Amino acid sequence: MILPIGAKNFEEAMQMGSETYHHLKDIIWEKYGSDSCNIGDDGGFAPNISSITEGLDLVIAAIDRAGYNGRIKLAIDAAATDFCVGKKYDLEFKSAKKSGQNFKTGDDMIEIYSQLCSEYPLVSIEQPFDKDDWEHSKKFTTLELCQVPIVLFIFYLLSGAHAIMHLQVVGDDLLMSDPERIKRAVNEYTCDALTLKASQVGTVTEAIEAVKQAKDAHWGVMVSHRSGDTDDSFIADLAVGAAAGQIKAGAPCRGECLTKYNQLLRIEEEFGSEGVYAGENWRTTAS
Ligand SMILES: C=C(OP(=O)(O)O)C(=O)O
């Protein structure tokens, strides 16, 4: 996923995201052929890549070709519950020819994520471990991985702003937008942001309660669509109303994704000069 945090407003963010998406399509077409440009549930491409870094390199190349170097950061939704087998993580879970050799422990996964964080402009990882792997979620979140240069890091420490600089660890399945699980995650520090799925929590009232819990803990809030979503745009209003600062609604293609982004454009237009695009403050708007 990409975060166009260097945009001046949502309209520009949308332009940056769309241009990057279309450059990504060209790059994938050139390298893997047109079949690889078929899109999945969330509007993303799924070329036959053989490593995590191969995928990230494609996105970096697209950002570069679109001319947005330094203005767009990266995020990953690992959705690790999907490839957790027992207590291990099967990195070949998508392959038909499984060798059985690519199982990783929770500690191995921490190593992998840490390495990615040091090599890429990665600012957020969602669901890096299984939904019940509280142990590694805690171990990883507590690391507070930071990718800013050391000189800048010291400056941020001195200015008291260091809390926003480390990698955001987002709880999706770990929390299930459930108040009891959020409470446990806050107490144990097993993540520091909430994926908010209104259709998962059930009612708008409960969704607002979950946002309050997250804000009280000074967490980030990422309002999210669902796989196979409809063309309902309500989550755009929810994200603005909750001052979430973050929304995840898929790639800028197909009606069910675009309807959310179009609603955000309309909201921004309605607010006019009073509208505030979260931009660099994407994590702190929630507190
Ligand atoms: C679409 C998502 O979730 P789900 O599969 O639970 O709908 C997501 O987390 O990006």
C-alpha cells in the first residue's frame, strides 16, 4: 500500500495515488506480461513474484516513475493469520509446489520485517503475526522500529515528537474491532493502531467506541473497507467524522473502491479552505 503523505490536500493525494497505480501497471506489464495486470479483490495487481522485496521494488519503481520520490511512503498489510500454520508462518502458502522448507518462526518474521523497515520507506505494517500470536506481536511492537536517519531521530527525540516516528503496527485480526481485545492490546502493547471495520464491529455506535478506545491509547486509526466490498461510500464519512487520518479502501480502480475516494473528494470540496488533509500528521489526527 502507499501513503501519499506529501500531498497538500486529498485531491492531490488522489492524483498521486492514481498516477502511481497506472505506472505500476505499465511496469508490471513490461516485466511479467499483460496477464499479470489482472486485478484482485482490492484492485491490486498480483504478478508472479518470488519474494516480498520483489513486490516492494515494483511499487518503489512506480513511485519513482511517477516522480513522487520522498512524498509517498509504504505500508504493508501482511494479513499473517492467513499463512500461519500452527505456530509457524508458511511463506510458500500461495505456491502450488510447496517445498515445506519455507516455514518461519515468529522470531524469523520479526527479523524479516526489521530488515524491510531498514531498506524501504515503510511506515506501517498491519497484522504482522497470527491473530492469536500475542507474544510476537508484543515483541515486535515493543521494538518501535525506526527508519529515520539517526541525526533526525535525535532531533525528534529532543522535540518530543519521537512517538510518531517509529513504525506503526496495526492490529486487524488481532483486535477484530472487539473492545475486549483492544483493551488487552493496549495493556500489553501488542500494536499501536486499530484497523476499524465498521461491518465487523456491527454498529456505528460500537465503531465510535472502538475509535475512542484507540484515541485514548494514542493509537493510530485506519478505517478499512472489506474484501468484496459494495459500492457503499459510508466509510469515507466515518473516516472524516472520526478524524482517523487513515483510510484503506483499495486501489483507485473499480466502483466499490472509487466510490469511497470520490466521497472524500466531495467532502474536501464541501469543507473548502477549512478542510484539513492529514498528510504528515496521518497518525496524530487520531489523538
Ligand atoms: C479487506 C480487508 O479485510 P477483510 O478481508 O476482513 O474484509 C483488509 O483487511 O484489507
